Amino acid sequence: MLRLADLRKLFAPALILAMLVLAGGCGGGGDAKQQSKAPDWPAQDITLIVPYAAGGGYDVVARSTAPYIQKHLPKKVNVVVKNVPGAGGKIGLMEMVRAKPDGHTIAVIDPADVAILQVGGQLEGVDLKKLTWLGRLDKLPDLLTVSAKSGFKTPADMKGKTVRFASIGSGVAFRSAVIAKGLGVEPKFISYDGTSPASIAAAQGDIDAFVVNWSSAMRAVNANEGKLVPMFVAASERVPQIKDVPSMKDLGLNLEESVLGYSHILTAPAGVSPEIKKIWEETMNKVFNDQEWKDQMDKAKYPPAPLSGDKLNAEVMKTLEGAEKFKDIIATLGK
């Protein structure tokens, strides 16, 4: 007959094993609890605000990208493009800024354009540096295009002269003024409602020059049969698609590149949680690697140039700080 002491010896290993299993189970429960903290996101449709009217570059890029965001989000929801034009992009921008920072409302903006609003004192209470910058879709350097009737062959021909530039909104006027200052030119601005009428005016000799992104500029150049001349790309390197057009570096020009050109960047309000921001960045990286999206952007004439994370933030900060250097120019816009 087994004594009590013998029973204890017999069942002790089993008892210890059971306790270890229970302890492991408790740890597993802790892991499960930790995993349950991951946000159940998105919880509703995503609103993608375009702060300009339908049909323009912002709208084209947003509508080219929205289906692929929808495709790669971790949950099946709709991505709805919403045009909110007005006040040079301010109305749409402010709708995004004031939205709940839950990642369900974003906007496509260009940091140089919104920097003009901030430096010009039009965004009181808003710190653009604190917005949640999610992903750059493209990067289009500006192209200085001159009328064949202007007689200007090189930047040196323009130095010290009054040059009639097209003003197509404050963003174009600002970039044109920055380039004019770098060239030693006195700009005279004439307003036009879009690149098309501005390019027609240049072809007719009503103005001397205009500055828009290279893609839009080359469409105008090709449509006007030698009446428009692409002078240089306002960037340190040539654009591969138009490699015959020199860069500003090729011509020995030193312009503030950080504020020149266009970048369409998806942006959310300040205060988005790190967890939701991570989901957004993972989603955008999947979009950026999707060949169908790349093909769609190329088809839309906005070649993709994706960027995210710390590199994107550094680039945005450089643009916002660069705009501060031109307070004098920004102060004159619209006058």
C-alpha cells in the first residue's frame, strides 16, 4: 500500500508540469490581449479630398490612385474622391486639417502650394509640419517655356529685362517669381485660367513665358508646332522623358529647387496614431509596388515617384522651410 509521501513523490512531476502549462497559457493570453489592441481599421469608407476642381492634375492623380488604395487596404471599404475647390486650395485643405485624426479623411496636396498659404498668413492656427504625410505619388519638376516670338534663346537673353509671365494661380505665380529672381528678371504677371489659355497666349506672342510642370508644358509645346520653346527644367537633373531639354544645372543656374515643381502627396490631419499611420504606410507601399498603378500613372502622364516614411518627411520639411525664404515674393502675390 502506497504511503502519502510516496503519492506526493509520484504526482509531483505531473503537478509541476500542469503548473507550467497553466503559466504558459496565461502568457499566451497576454499575447492575445496584446494582439487584440491592434486597431480594427479602416472602420468606414476613406474620403480622399482634392482641394481643386475636377479634371485638373490633382484630380487626375487622385482618381488614378484611389482604386489601388482601396485594393490594398487591410479591410474592404470604398475610397471616395471628393472635390472641394476654392480659395487656392485652402477650403479643401482646411476640411482635411479639421477632420477627426482617425485616418479616414486624407487629402492630396502639394507642400509648396500650401506653404504659400501658410507663409502668406492664410492658415492661422495650422502647423503644416505637424500634418501626417503618408506618401508621395509623383514629382514633376517645373519647365520654363518661352514664346518663339519672344526672341529669348537662353536665360542670359532674359537677364535685366521685363518678362511677361503667365500667372495661373498663386502656386504658378510663386514658382515663376522664384525663377525670375534667380535669373535676374523683372516679371510682369498676366493672369490666365489654366495652362491651355496661357500656352495659346504664349504661342501668339501675348506673353513671353510660362512656368508649369514639365508634363503639362510639353503637352503645350507639342500642340503648338514650334511656337513654344522649352528652355530648361528647374531641377538639378534632366527629366528622362525629355532628355534633350537641359536642366538648370546644365546651364550653371542656382535656383531654390526645394520650392520648384509639383509633388502630389497624400496627407492626413495631425495626430493620427502611430498604429494607423503604420497601416497607411504599409498600404501605400503595396500601392507603390503595384505595376497596374504605375501603368495607370504613366498613362495619365504623371510618372510615379513614390516616397514615404522619414525620407518623405525630410523632403516636405525642406520645402516648407524653403518657402520661408521667399516671404517677400509671397507677400506680393495677388497684388
